[in-house]
Amino acid sequence: MKRPFVTRFAPSPTGALHLGHAYAARVAHDFAARSGGKMILRIDDIDHTRCRDEFILPILRNLAWLGLNWYGVNPNDVTTSCITNQSISRQSHRKAQYQSALKILDDLGLIYPCYLSRRELNELLSAPHGLPSPQVRTDQRSQRVMTDTDQLLSSNEQELRRTAGRAPAWRLRMNAALKKAQQMSPNQLLWFDYITGHKLAKPEEFGDVVIARADIAVSYHLSVVVDDALDGINLVTRGNDLAQFTDLHRLLQTLLGLPVPEYCHHTLICDASGKRLAKRDSSHELDDMRELNNDPENVFAKMPPLPELRP
């Protein structure tokens, strides 16, 4: 095992944590602890449309109860009065850094504004004729990917929407981004997962992905690579449902000149029917488990063992 690992647990305060979150936190915590490293706690609260501060304190209390302590915290201090003094990162405090990263991409000529809503885009793409069409193809994951979506609106219509105060989403122009990445680094875009091994990134399968949403001025993809660099993360542990996005993140790391961490995409916790746990699954909430049973070992007993890391 590489030493030391700097990992992170990054919950969003959109509801109560459940058993799946506990497992993700344990993976990050134990890999860091066993390697002599540290786990960073980051609150992913950039989405102001869904996140609520009221959910942050229960997150801290549940982690302290489970014994999954993060870097710089005294578990005995996890109280309402000192919540602002906890050693946690918060996305909502990093808006300037996200905008700086977006400006880098803009200065490179790699992003463009898209004034179409998702509904409008779907309607225009399904129109039988008479409209300009972006490149649309099906990737290996059987998803429709699009490029040059700005061509679906005339320049006059785009200007009308801009002057009316409509905020655009910003898309990464994938073909140009791939060419720029090749110029910046002639080596292949590779990343390493401690479970599945070395991977060749294929970000082109995402097309012109939204890199900054209209409502929050950033996206998960942009914020996560900036956050991990700011926090000094060298091992990203997260659910294997997010593994596909690492191809895109690897491209952004090259374009922004950010360090490339290693990864561990672990299994997800599912319910009795095999369905992935969600925050609406109240029967698995940690708040209830903490109040009903003060023995975290009973919680850990419900989890699979830690994944085996390949050399």
C-alpha cells in the first residue's frame, strides 16, 4: 500500500446520511489511517438549490459517532456551537477558485455558452427537419453525445437571451479540448484505479459536456478536480458508479495543469432488492441508527469488507 494516502469524504448536505455514506467514509478513512495519511472532510454544498446547512451538523456527529475522524478535528468538539471551527472544506467557499478554472478554459478557447435548456435541446434534436443540427452519435455506453450545440440557435436569438438576463450553461468543446490536451502533454490520458488497474481515458465519449451549470455557475466535473487539487488528495475513493466520469476529469486535470491522483472506485451498498441506497431510504439512515444503538460495530457489520488494493 502506498504511503501516505490523502483521501477525502465529500458528502452533499441534501438529506440524512445512510449506510452507503458510512461505507464510503470508512473506505476513505481506513485507507488513509492504515497508510499513515489523513482523510479530508469536504462538504459538497455548491448546489444551493438543494443543499441545506441544517444537514451539516448531523454529518459531523455521525462521522464522530462511527469513529471516522477527519484531519484536524477533535471528535469531542462536534457541537452546534463550534461547527464553524471544524476542519472542513466547503465548496460554497471556493466559488472564486472555480471561476478561475473556468477562465483558464475560456482563455484557451475551449468553452462556449449554451442558452438552451435541457428540454429545448431535446425538442430541437427531435425535430424532423429545417434546423441546424449538432453532431450527435451514440457512444460505447449507449448514450447520445452532442457537440457544437451552440449551432442550434441563431446568433440573434443567443443575443436576445443574453440581453434578457438568461444565464447560459457553459460547455466544453470536446474536439478542441482533446487537441489542446495533446499539445500540452503528448502522452496518453491515463489514470490508475487500485481495483481495476490502469485505464486509458476516453473523454470524447461525453461530447460537449456541461462544465458550468447556468444555475450554480459550475458543475460537479469542474468543481471536483479543483477541490481535490486544493485539498492535496492523492487517492480519490468513491463509488464505482462514478468511475466513468474519471475519463473526463483526467482531461480537465491536464487542461488546468492539476496533479493527477490515483483512484479506488469501490462497490456500492444496496438494499435487499439490490437497489442502490438513496437518501430517501429512511430505513438506512445513520441518524436513526445512532439514536437507537450506540455501538458503531453493528453498523460496520452491515457493510462489505474494504476492497483489496492491487499493487
